[in-house]
Amino acid sequence: TVGCVAIDSSGNLATATSTGGLVNKMAGRIGDTPIIGAGTYANPLCAVSATGKGESIIRHTVARDVAVLMEHRGLPLKEAAARVVADVPRGDVGLVAVSAAGEVSMVYNTAGMFRACATEDGYSEVGIWPE
Amino acid sequence: MGWAIALHGGAGDIPRSLPPERREPRMATLRRSLDLAVAALQAGRTALDVVELVVRELENCPHFNAGKGSVLTSDGTVEMEASIMDGNTMSCGAVSGLSTVVNAISLSRLVMEKTPHIYLGFHGAEAFARDQGVETRDPSHFITDENIERLRQAKQANRVQIDYTQPMKAQPPTDDNSRIG
């Protein structure tokens, strides 16, 4: 699975996710990636793209839950994303997200996640495992 | 706070022992995609354009599980899926069950922008792709030797694998859903 989230100079947010799914999956199996609110979600507060075991991500409506914690609990992006990922069975999920404030979060409960990010103030990161 | 971008190439059981010949092509694609995105954002492109162009870049890299390099179903076929969403308008598009479309993410954007629907799947999505004239290839274009081997391992272990699951010894069938995904 691959994904990208972005906020542009005008403050617009967007997310995109694409995948081949699970190895050895049954023909016709749909994962989290195309299900809005599970693997992919964006609203005026944040944009989220998830990856991992689709069945877990769907059950936990991962992408939408990040937005809900921000919207209804007033949590900042990093805290909202960390809390959602912590609630999904270990080894099943990773996500990247950006917020309307330009915060970036790349969080996962797997051994690693291929990830990269950059912000206008000059920060950038490319990695696989926890630093 | 200005523009910001984040991208991923999949999460999973990625061993720290991953050999350089498996790690470097992926890292190079992440860096190239990040550079593409930064240049596009600095040029004033919209967030929607940027997320689409980054995911196209990743779909076209055979080392990631999307587009070319998609993993295989138990039938040895590819069934690709994607979705895209605009935060401001909450417009969104999604596709599933694609076996010939080179960039599923661009087809999902066309679903968002050219149809009254959100989600098209399987033969309807393939027909829409032909109708829209997006690039398509023979399904064999998307199948790599590495993924044929991964399917063989997964079948041998009688389990499904998320991205980067490492080969394991054959597991006795269990009654959880790990055998059927």
C-alpha cells in the first residue's frame, strides 16, 4: 500500500491511497484503502492515509477516528493519531496525516513503515524503522 | 504554518535485516517522490494534484504494493484499489477490483470529478476506465517475480500477508480469519 497526504499554500488538505491489497487474498476482497473513513479520509481539519491489515483498519475506522478526536475532543493531530493507532491490534496499522495547522504525523504499531515527510519551514524526514 | 506533505510506502513486519538491494530502491523512490511533492507545492500546485502525482509515482515503482508490483490474490491475479479525498469539499472517489489500469489513483479522481458516485468496482470500474481513456495494460504488466514468490510462500504457510510479512514456517490452519484475509 502507498499513500500521500498534503496541505498546500492555500490551506487545502487532500489524501490519496492506492494498493494491491493482501498477498493471497480471496478474489473480490475489498480492503481499507478504497473505503472512505477507514484507510482514507480528509476534511477541513486533517487528511489521513492508512496502511496495514485492512480488516483491522476497517473495524476501527482509523482515518475517520483521527479526525473525530481532533474535531470533538480538540486533540492536536499527533495525539489523535497516536491514540487511534494505539487502539488497533499491534502489528496491524500505520498512517500518515497532516492537519490544517500544518502539523505532520507518521505513526505505526508495526515493526516499520516506509515513510517520508517535508514541511515549508524546512523539516524533512525519510525512514523505515523507529529512530 | 505553510505547506506540508507526508507519504508512505506501506507498514508491516519490515525486518532491520532487510538487505540493501531490497531497501535502497524503496528509499530512492520515497526520496524522489518527496522531492516531486516539494517542488509541486513550492510551484503552488493544489494539495489534490500533489497527492495524486505522488501516489502515481509510487504506483509506478515495482517495489511497492500498488500499481506495478501489486501483490497477488489467491488466484494469482492482481486486484488493485485506491481512493482520494479533498478535505475542503469532502469530495471523494474510490475504485476497486482493477486488473488493467496503470494508475488506480487517477481513476479514483475521475470517479470523484466525472461521476455522481463515490465508488466504482470491478467490471464497472474497468468499463469507466476505458470510457475515460486512462492508460491500461495487460494484467501481466503488474505481476513481478517477487510477488509470484510471495504468493507461493503465503500459500505454503496457508495465510495472507500484509505488506512486508516475512516468510514463516507452514502454520497449522487456525480458526481465525488469517487464512482468508
